[in-house]
Amino acid sequence: MMRRLIACLLLLSVAPIFVYPQSAPDPRSIDGFSTQRTLDERQLEEKFRAIPSPASAREHLRQLTMEPHIAGTKEDYATAIYVRDQFKSFGLAAELKEYEVWLNYPKTLPVLELITNRRQKLSVTEAAVPGDPTSTSPKITPLFNGYSATGDVTAPVVYANYGLPNDYEALKNVGVDVKGKIVIVRYGNSFRGVKAKVAQDQGAVGCIIYSDPADDGYMQGDVYPKGPWRPVASGQRGSVQYLFDYPGDPLTPGRPAIPGVPRLKPEDATDLTRIPVQPISYDVARSIIQPLAGPVRPRGFQGGLPFAYHVGGTEAVKLHLKTDMDYKQRPIWNVVARIPGDSEKDHLVILGNHRDAWVFGAVDPNSGTATMLEVAKGFGELLKQGWKPNRTLVLCSWDAEEYGLIGSTEWVEENAAELKANAVAYLNLDAAVSGPHFGASSVPSLWKLIRDVTKDVKDPKTGKSVYQQWQDHNREGRSETDDSAGEARIGSLGSGSDYTPFLQHLGVPSTDMGFNGDYGVYHSAYDSFYWMDHFGDPGFLYHVAAAQIWGTMALRLADADGLPFDYADYASQIREFFNETVRLSRRRNLAGSFDEKAMMAAIDDFAKESGRVERARQDAVRNGDTAKLKTINGTLIDVERQFIDARGLRGRVWYKHQIYAPGIYTGYAAQPLTDFRQALDDRNTSNAKESLERIVDALRRATTTLKQASD
């Protein structure tokens, strides 16, 4: 009965698609399409963008968030079946792809006790919230960290701010040593796995991580359920895998987790912490931090709790922390759908979003999953009307992203040869909607595509284009004399979502994007359908806009005569990155330790050749020169691959991209020109020289590749 009701709702939601506006086609050209092909493409896109609907997006999200669905559970499997069956109902061929990977769940409820002049048991669960029906679910797991070690430790407590190297230096400066102690650190400024690694390296025997109200609680605004921010009894789950070392299944680095592949012993996996790590809410953190003695907090350590923070480290306040983890090989399930292409069917345009969540995951990730299903529905309707893409479209619903990008990484490692040869681009969507403000990160060659598409999609609230609203929001708060934002700013790709294996392991051009807003319930039981319906996207209009943008980008990449890649933007961005690092080197008296001229010459040559290929591409599109376009398109796909160095980054061989990767301590954030920048941070002139030479070699390879298209 429920399936029949859902089918009726979905049918009603798509009924209006068969009535299209009769307005004249938009005469503006589309990059990569001839004049006549532009008219055809605009008509196709207009049809596509009429198909996603708020009602069906809402129903998809409701279905996907009915139960907690941590990776590897039967509830997670049920969401995989739901997505697969929806793909099939739209006319897409879809299948499950299973991997066996190393995952942990809490075997028993974690134990956290505060020991002062008495022993006080502290909560490791989240409270039910009036009005949010799913917050009472008995299936909600206690607060825990993916890949925490099992442990039972009792030790004095030290408050270590954000838990980064400079915070431990500040503690040493006030005479506090964390060796043999349990540190309590707050979320923010870096990935939680970095906090665990630094704590372990500093000699701590355990790590507690909490969300401070200054960062995502009441100091930001009204807390849930009155507002969108984190309430006092909410904590942040999440993985503490050393993602900066390598993502994916910890026991099969660089290889897919399939039968017959050798696996490491868990104790040999270098991306797993060896100490127990436990997340807590900020009302529990208050119970720990408030009684701490020792020095008053160093500069920058004060959070939002209403008392002066001290750093502790004395015998007067101790913690007992016990974590008992159930580690096993567990199945996970990707869902992969393909729409075969026509004349260039071997070339792949890939769209991806993960499906697993720490609890209900209304924003992260299932706003993206609901959006993907709206895109799939749109493609399915176009197929029924006789459309066939020129290049093959692949839609991927990843599993176990939350533990460490596992589903996408295993699939990429298994299909590496095909992807290296044929992947055109990877378009990622994770937390698609948490508010009305669009943002994007991308390799620079796809900046123009993102901006062009967002100019063609309307912002649901203002009626402006998404691009104009994006640009206006970026300008808010800037002075009238600040002209730094001619174009809406597109960020750099670091890590923390499923584009990582595509870009940084194989060199597939990638994007990531979404609509953002006030979102304080990340990785909690309150990231729920109720939260989305009341705060994130009431009316589900931005789910529709996200689907329109994502699908339009994919259509243009699938059907363009000349692929819309612009490497002149890439050259400009690399120049900006290098100039910034040169300024840093001068401040640190390291200038002269590397060959600045060779790098500038390599950038100049790359920029010159990029401009030449762009002119050739435009001419070939205008003249309908299919033979020339075939050569140019092959070149444009191959250029990004040239930034891959098979030797990998220093000490992190899985990461191979010479321009983009996460830093060791930056967490999700990119550290462009990664090894070179790290060498400057380490003040290691030998490493700086060698790493810059690798970047120069990569630029020269890319330039040589471009010349093949312009000769």
C-alpha cells in the first residue's frame, strides 16, 4: 500500500512536465555548441529543468530519512534498494555493487565518567526533541567516532582548544604537557581525524571532541527546535580515519576491497588511530571544562561556555573513558546507473552523491540523494522522448562515505583503468541543501561551466539567476571599494567528499557544489526530515534548483561538440597559488631555496598553450570541424591527468595530484601546491626544491599535451 501511495505521489509530481512554455528559445550561445546546436540544447535543457518537482523531492527525502542508516546496516541496504528501484522506475539501467570493508560500530554504550571529589557518569547520547518525531527512535546510535580505537583509560584532563599543533605549542608555553593525559578538544578549524592524530602524536591516551556553542551553538543563533543551530544536548559523530593519509577501506589502500585482493592487518593500517576517541555534546563538555584548574586558557582558547576556560592537566580532575568497538568486515552497497551514450559512448560523465548517514542525514547526504533522484527522473523523461546523450552518463549513489569516502574510493580503484582512459568529469553533490546560498568548488578548467549554468537557473526566492544571487551574497559585508569579486568565487577542492579519489588519485576534472545556510545539526540525530522541512528548505524549492543546475551541467558535458574546459583559468589560478607561496617564503626567509624562474616559465608556457587551444576549440565548434573537435576533446580530457605523479605526495603516496590535495593538518580544506607548501611550512628547503620541480614537470607535461591539439 505504501509503495502504491508513493508511486501515485510521484506520478502527480511529474504530471506538469508535458506542458512546456512556448516562449522563443534563448538566443544566447552555449559554450561548446554551434549556433544551431545551441538552439537544440536550450530546448532540451528547458524540458529537463521543468521536470524536477518540490513534491517528489520532498517525498524522496522523507523516505530516505525514516530510519538511521549507518553504512553496512540493513537500513543502509534498504536505502540502496530504494535508490536502485527509483532509477529503474525512471527507465535507467541500475545495479548494486557490493564491497567488503573494515567498519566499526560501538559494541556497548561508551562509558565517560568525570572524577573529581566524586565520580559522575556523563551522557554519551542525544536527547529527544519535542516536535521532531524521529528524535525518539530507539535505533539512534550513541555518540561515537568511526574508526576510534577500543580503549579503557583513566587520566587527568587537558583542554587543548581545537587540538592542532599550534594549540599544543601554546600549552607547552604555559607549562602543560598532555603526555599520558586525556585531551578534550573542540570541533572546528580542521578535520576530526587530524585532532585524533595530533593528540596521539603528542602522547595523549584518549581524546574527547565536543561542539562548542561558539562554533555552531547558541552563539550563532536560536538552537533547535526553535532555530537551526546545535542544541545543548547534541553531539557530532564522525570518522577519525586519517583521511589525509589515504581514504577508502583501511585494509586495502590503493586496491579495491573485493574477493582475492590481499588485505592489511588492522594494526598495519596507517590511517587508523590507536587511542579511544569520543564525541560529546556541549552541556557534557561544560561539566568537564568548568572544574578544570591549571593556567587560564591561552589566547584564542576561550569558547562560548559562560566561564573563563582553564586548561587543566592537574590530578584534581580526571576522566574515565571506555570505548568498546565491534570491528568487522562488513558489506557496503553502491548503486550505479548508466545511460549509454551515442557516438562517444566510451566517454563518461559521472554524477555522484553518497547515501549513508550517521543518523537520518536529511542534509548530509540525503538532500543530495533526493536531488540525484530528481535528476534521474529528468533524464528518464528525456529518454522517453527520444533523447540520447552523446557521451555516457553514470549516476552513482555511494556508500560508507562517512567512514572515509569508502564506496567511491573502492569503485574508483576497481575501475581505475577505464576511468583514466575515458572519464570526462566527475560532478559531486554531498549535502546539497541546508539553506539558500549557492557555493561551489572545482578545478579551474570547469569554472566557466559552473558560472554559465548558474546564470541559466533561477534562484527560487528572488527570481534572479542563481549566479546573480550567489554573486550578491558573496559581496555582502565587503566595502564599496573592494573590487576583488568580479566573478563569484569558486573554491579549491581539498578532501572530505567523494570527488577525492577521482581528482586526487586519478586526475579526473571534478566539481562540488550545493546550497548552504545556517546548519548547526551536522552529524547529529537532529539532521532530520523535520529540520529540513522547517529550516533547511521549507517548500523544497532549493532541491529543485540543485537538480536543475546539476543536471544541466551534466547535459552540457555529455552533449557538447567541444568540451567546455578552459585551462587558461587553470593557469591563472596556479599563478595565484604560486605567487602566494612565494610571498610566504619571503616572510620566512626561504626565498632563493627553489627555482622561482622555472616555475614562472612553466606557468607562462601552460597559459600560452591553453589560450591557443581555446581559440582552436572555438573555431572548430563554429566551423563544425568534427575531426578537429575529436582531437581537442581528447586533449582536454587528458590535461588534468598530467598533474598526476605516479610517485604520489611525500609520505602520502595514495594522493598523486600535484596541484590539489588536502594538507596534513588542514583537514577537508585544500592545500594547493601541496608538497611545496608543506615544505615551506616545515622550513625544509631541500623538500621545497624537490617538490616544486615535480610541479614544474607536471605543468610541462600538461603543456605538451595541449600542444597536441593545437599543432
